[in-house]
Amino acid sequence: MKVDVSVSHKTSTDFVRLDTGIPVPSDGNYVMVQHEMPLFGKTRHGYNETKDAIPAVANSQWGIQTLWRSNGDYGAISDEWQRWFYEFWDWASGYRLPVGNLEGTYKNPMNPDVVYQIYTKGSKLALYAGMIMDAKSHSDSYNPEAGARDVVTGRNLQNHRPWEWLCRPTTGALLKVLSVNGTQLKIKCIDLFGAPPDVNTLEPWQFYFGTQVHYDGSVTRYPDVKVAFEAHGYPPAGTAMPLVAPGGYFYIDKSACVQLHAGDMWKPYYP
């Protein structure tokens, strides 16, 4: 199996952690996806029958709609965009991680029919593969473990059908509003029908930080980048995720968002 890591050539830079808070830009209308405890007065734990932290993905309760609505907002990620996702997480981890290698495989006793690949702990490949794996929040529709094509890790190259990505942000995401259509907001994002942008010039509305909600309603970071950094003794940081959608937009209910003002300090977590 050939691993395609030719897509990334950057080296380590001074890492700037953005998920602790940034000023809201002054170049447009911005909102934040509201967290579920302030919005609904309860969390999704009641119907998930667990007290563990759950990915806080905004769904139909928030009025999310994309052009891929017929497939549950999942869309196929082409070879070109797969390489871009790898570059994105390399950028989002500050170019601090080594490439890594395939180390072996394992099975989860809770789902013994799925074979997972093991990549070097704290590596770019481990971070990338972990973000698109089976049972992960944004790739559970079709992923490499289920036979999907992935050119970065070289898995299932004989399959023309690529892995799929969920085009919904998590709660706490900073969003740029294109227009207001009655009770809905049209949100600007990276267009999966276009050419991938340069990851080094991304604007704050083009990505968000993955969040998970706890039983008490508090919201914390996805642990993926934190785990990768721990392998090298780096302090923890949030896990950035690209805000992508077909056509470069999606809709969300206005009532499911918090209006932000230029200069306000935004952060994705709660409280």
C-alpha cells in the first residue's frame, strides 16, 4: 500500500492556538452556531442513552440544509480534495507533526468486523486517518474502513467511490452570513465544487473547531489534535475542521444562531 504524502512539504512553524478565542472580523455579518443547552435547555444525551461526551454536530434541529440533503448532507470527497484535507490538518496542527508510517492494524471489540489501520502515534497520517475513520462524526457514512477510496493513505485504490464527508459544523462554529432569507441564514463556506483553496491563507469563516457536548451541557474540544500533540510534549489545542459544502453555502435557522459583532471575542466552547 502506497502512502501519498507528497502533498505536504511544510515544516514546523510557531503554532498559534485560535480556539481559545479570536476577535470577530469586521468584514461582514457573523454568527455563531448556538450550543444545545442554551438553545434547547437540554442535550442530545436523552435520546442517545449515554452519559459520555457526544460530538456536538449541528443537525436538522438547527435547520441545516445543503445541496446534498438527499444524502443526509454527506458528499463524496474527490482525490484532489482528499489531498487537500490532509494538507488542512497539517496546517491546523501547525506543521508540527512528522509524517509517520503504517504500523499495523487492530479491531475494536465493540465492532469486530471493522479493521482499522494503525499509524505512528502523533503523526500527520494518524491525525488524518483518525478524522475520516469509521464511526467518526463526519465520516460515518462511507469511509476507508468500509472500503472507500483514499489516495492519501493508499487504501482501496481499486474502488472509484471515495470517502464521504458530512457538511455540517459543530456547535460553537463561527459562520459568515451571505444573506438572510426569512427565518434562515445562507452561510458562506468553502465550495467543494471549486478548486481547493490555499490552506495557508484560510479565513476564520472557512474552518471551525470540532466540539463535543457533555451530559451537563458543557462543550469542550475534539481531542484529536490534543492527542497528537501529547505524543511530542506539546500543550493541548483544539481540532480544526474545514467548513465545506457543495456550491459554497448551506442554510441554517436564524434562531439557532447567536448574532456576533465586530471585535467581540469569539470562542467555540461553552460555558
